[in-house]
Amino acid sequence: MDARQPLHFSHYYGDTVRILFMAAALVMLVGLPAVGSYIGLPTFFSVIAILGLVLTAGLTNPKQVWEAGLNVGISLVGFLVFESYAVAAYGRFSATDKFFLANLALGFIFLFATYFSVKTWRGLLLAEKDAPAAEPDEQLPPQTYLDDLDK
């Protein structure tokens, strides 16, 4: 395999999770000035959550199983928090209230992020389990781009 080509697994949806996390961060960032007064926490915590989403999106890759597990945890927490806020806002305000709509949209985004991050994590765990164990003394020769020219 050429080192310049990205790794592809049949159950890797990290790129989708990355896009969903960035979309959620964007919705949160744009919506924060409009709904900041509804939130019972200092604005600083919302900004930290947005930054955490962006950092996690940037870390997402197909080589680290722990990072896929982190994506599952963040997407689950995001879904639970925003969907809970959406249900509470619907009861306190109305179905057309900006706080309800923003939280409902974020709940949907994190629901899909949960689905795709779980599929990715499961796929990486299964690939790790099925990968043959390398012998400790086995040294594989380095492969270069020039080796591919001989084929």
C-alpha cells in the first residue's frame, strides 16, 4: 500500500463523524449569542464545549481505536444533553422557539454522530481483534515508493 494513500476500512465513518462534529460546533457557535441567556451556565463553558468538539474532530483518524471510543462518548453525551434541553424547551416555551429548535437540531446531529461513531468503533475493534499478531523478532523490510515500480 502506498503510504500517501489514506487508509480505508469497510466500517470507517470517521470522516462523517468529523463533519457532524464540525456542523454541531458551527451551530453552537452561531447560535450561542441568540440562546446564551437560556443556558444556566457561564458562556465560557459553551465555548470550551465548542472547542472540544473541534479538537476531537481534528483528532479523528482510522488508526486510533481510543479516539473512535472518545467520539462515541462525546456523541452520546451531546445527544443526551441537547435532546434533554430540547424536550425541556418544548415544554417551557413553544415548538417555534429558537432555543428548542437549536437544541433539536443539535440532538439530530449528535444522534447521527452516535450512530456513525459506534459503527466506526465497532469496525476498528473487530479489525484489531482479527489482525494477526506480529512476531516480536520479525522485522519487516521498509517499503518505499520505488518498490512499487517493480510491480
